[in-house]
Amino acid sequence: YYNSWAKKYDDDVTVMTYRAPDAAVGKAATLIFEKEKKRFKILDLGSGTGLGGVSLRKFGFQGEIIALDGAAEMLKVAREKQIYSNCNEHILTSTQPLPYPDDTFDLIISVGVFGNNMIQPDCIQEVLRVLKQGYHFVLTIRMHSKSTEYQDRLEGELKRLEAIDLMAVASRKKFMCYNWKDVTADKELNHNDQFGHGSAYLYRLKYFNC
């Protein structure tokens, strides 16, 4: 699906006024000193065509950025943006861990890839494994009436990781992800689905010894 969409993806989401990358990166940028932005090593988890990388540069992150995505054609478009030092093709699942050592990254962003038929909530702990202690992981999720079961599972896993003192909430923000009503003929969409509301979660890793 995403491989076949790759060449048109950027144009399509521009029409929808896609805001998720800026929402995620902008929130992270408010908590990070300018001098740190120059040196941070960042993972763009589920990078797609690289719009997260574009936002990272826009908000002043000048360090190394690595892209990881499961769709080769999306990565090809991301590579053409000349933002990423590496573009790694990999699908993160509970049985396919990330191909990086522990404590590799200063910041991890994940824009719109935690959802139905995508990355599952039980993979969050694996994401934290490759994040340095005391640093941040930011993810966005689209709030849709057809994905409430997934949202509940995600919230449950986030609360579990907080309860075992693995991570702490730094920020949570709701935003309008995109305007879907102008690009669909589906008349049954409710108001929230039409305007693609989302949530951006920002967490600080407290420690990792699992």
C-alpha cells in the first residue's frame, strides 16, 4: 500500500494540510536547548517519505538523523530529500526488534505510525531500549472513531510503562492532524474524522534495565 503511494504521498498530504510532523517535532523542540539540537542523533521511526526529517531541520535540529521504515519506495523518496545519514528498511514488530544497539539515540520521533495494521503498542518498550536515559520519545496518533480499540491498547501500554517507572510524561497535546473532508467522498465521516484530530505524546526515558 505505502510503496504504491510513495510518489504521490507528499502531494496528497499537502492537500490535506498535514500537521502531524510539525506537531511532534515542534513540541520536542520546546524542551531541548539550542546547543543540543546541533549534536543530537535522532531516529525517525516510520519515516515514510521523510516529512519528519523536514520538520526536524525546520525546527533547528542539525545533527545526524536516521530514517527507518518498512516501505522501500517511501524510503527512496526520503533519501532524495538528502536529510538522512542512513535510510534503513525494517518493520518493527514484537518479534523483529530495532536493528540498533541500546542507548543509541538522543531523540526518537514517530509520526503517525502507531495505529491499526502498523506498529503495535507492545513495541514501545523496544523503542525505549535504543533511546538514551533521560532523553525523549515523541509519537503522534490519529484519533479516529474506527480505531478506538487500538487507542485504548496504546493508552494502556503507555500507562503501564509509566507505572513501572520506565518513562515519564513530558507533554501531551491534541492537534488537528489534517483536513480530510476536502479529499474524500465519504459522507458518513463524523466531525472528528473529517478533521483528522490527533494527539502528540512526549515522554522522557527515566531508565532502562529490562
